[in-house]
Amino acid sequence: MVSTVSFEIQILPPAKIDKVLWDQIVLQSENGSFFAAYDYLQQMAPAWSGLVIGAYEAVLPLVYKTKYGIRYLTTLPFVRQLGLVGQLPIQMQTRAGYGAIFEKIHQYVNFGDISFNHANLAVVSGAGVLDAIKELPNFELDLNMPYSHLVGGYQKSLRGKLRRLEKKAALKWQPADPHNVINAYQVLISQKTKLDLKADFKRLHFLIDEPFGKTHFTAYQVNGEAAENPLLYGIYGKDKYRIYKFMTATSPVGKKQQAGVFALDKLIAIHAETTLKLDFMGSALRGVRDFIESFGAVNQPYFLYHFNHLPWPLKLIKK
């Protein structure tokens, strides 16, 4: 049965989106992020449209690619989740309202993956699509307390590592050239995947020099005592509600010297006693997850929705 709701749901190309209203909702809503901002999507998405509910009460970025003439939804490079941002009108907070959002997406595209953020649980459960949802971990740490209290939430073994690092005083946090960070991360990623991400990295190099990139990203590096290459390169993002562990690349020597532990602790110390949360940008890998949890981070899972409504026989090819 087709759902009927009183609020208009539109899917608009970027040229028809009101940039001011779009950015207002994604940057001012607690369940939004600057990754869903118009300028970020314009630069980093291979292609995208925006699902708009009512007069921009809520929006949902739809990132897509096209292959063999078939448009399909995909995730945004370097970002795990976007999701529905804003507040749905009360009239849409029903099974029919939630279902209408998915019906609109299915009318637009027949296949793909789309992520919904932690605040969207009511939407994905109310729409009755949980059987097509994969829950994935994403960790956050509330920084609204003194640094000493935050350290108290670290695991005992982690506090021990930090005491030893402090005693040696061998590591230093310094500003970095963001292009050096991106290059180092690209080398690291190329060793872990066969995917061709050259175009994504090229777009990121461009974005980092634009006013939007300079506003939201900060590059840093961790150096040792010796006059050697940096032990760790990193970039973190920042908006109204969160800082984001966007990308890091640690050298083998840096791993031995606990540069990753030092860098994250420094990031937490810098932003302690603020209203921000540190978003670790998740990982389901057991080792990475254990490392993140050692800082006292709490899992705030997001939801990956996969669907395949392609006609036969294409449906058999794309699974």
C-alpha cells in the first residue's frame, strides 16, 4: 500500500536546493554534521541529490553513482554516516510517515546503500525495514567535563601508557600541512584496499584549500625527539556539536612509540570542558574498536540500509 502523508517530500538536484536552508538544518541540528553541508557534498560526493521534507524541516543527502546507466546509492567518501537530519513534523512521526520517506527513495533509485544516523532509530524501525538494516558501531566521547575526569574514564592500561609517555616527554604535537596528511593517508589506504580512490583524494586535496575546508578541518602531526619524519599525521574535523577523528596515518615507528595514544589524548585535552563530543567515526574491526573503547567512548550505532529493487535479471547480478 502506498503511504499518504500531509507533508511534501521532494528529491531535488543540487541546483534546485536552497543552500541557506539546507545548511541551516544540517549545521544547527544535533544529529547533523558538516559532512552533510552543501559545500562538502558538492565537492566530495561523486553525485548527489537532496531529499527535502516540507519547508526544510528535515533533509537527507542521497549520494549516488551511475554505472551502465543504472543509478545506485552509495556512501560518501571518508564518511560512514549522514542520515536524516532535522526534526520530522509530528504528523510524519507515524508508520505511514516513516514509510513515505523510503517509498520516495525507492521511486528515485532501485538499488544501493544508505546510512541512517543514531538519532534515526525511530525512522528505520517505524518504517518496518529493520530486516534490511545492518547496525554498525560508531563511538562518541562527551567532552563536557574537566580533562582529569575524562582521563579517569580511560582504561587503566591506557592511563599507564600515558604516564610513561609523559615521563619520557619524547613526543610533540604540532600543526601540519593538510596535504602531507592526505598523502600519507592515501599511501596507508592503498596498502589496505584495491579500490581506486584517486579521484576521492584529489577532491579532498581541493576541498582542504577552500574556505569550507579551512573552516572545518585542522591538520596536525606528532613528532619524536629525533629529526625524523613525523610519527603520525592526522586531520580532525569540527562543527557546532562535534569534533571528528577524520583521518590518521601512523608510521611503524610511531606505532611502537604509541603516537596514536598520544595524539588522541592530546585531542581530548584540547577540547575538554567544551559542549562538544568526540566522534571517533567508528570501526567494526575488533582491534580498532578495543582501542577506541579504552578512551571511555560509548557506542552510538548507525544503521546501513541496503535494498535491491532492480528488475530481473539485473537483480541477480547486483546483490
